[in-house]
Amino acid sequence: MERSGNQQRSHAQANNRNNHIHTLLSPLTWSTIYKVLQNRRRGVRDGTRCTFHDNSCNGFGWLLPGWVAEERVKQTGRVYRYYYDPSGRLYHSQHEVTNAWEALGIVVVDK
């Protein structure tokens, strides 16, 4: 959903023209994305493309329901990945995410 003022449009964008969201995400995923966007201290720089993914997206099937991955692609082509839990807490790597799961008692099995 793109939100500009009171206007809302239903397509694959969120927050501004640089944020892209897969339109077939679960309600739990949308809730997490909403929290992430509300908690952002500053916006994303112009020229940076942000894409959100959940466990239904290719390459992100390892995520638990409600967890979200964000890919930020800079103008130089460099990709930064960030991960968020359902409360909106930020994790900087897949390793941090699996450590958080283990701390919560969630068993992680690699295939």
C-alpha cells in the first residue's frame, strides 16, 4: 500500500516510491511491515530501492511466519539485507536471526 497523505493505493509499493512490497503477503507479515515503517527514524535515501519479503517469497522460505526480510539496493548495486521479527525488532544478519530463535527455544534444522 502506498500512503501519501490520506490517499491509499493498492499496488506493490509502501511508504514511498522506493519501497516495494510483494502484494501476496500474509496479514501477519503486513503487520510486521507496518511496525517496521512506523519505527523508522529516518527515511530511505533517494535512489535506494527497498523490497520486503516473507517466507512465501523465493529465497526466504527459511523465515518463520511474521518475520520479514528487507533488501535495500543502493544506486551502486550493493544489496543490504535486514530482518525483522513480528514486533519490528531489527536483525542485521541471518545468523543473528537464527541465534534469536535458538535463544527463544526454537529448534533450527538446516536442510
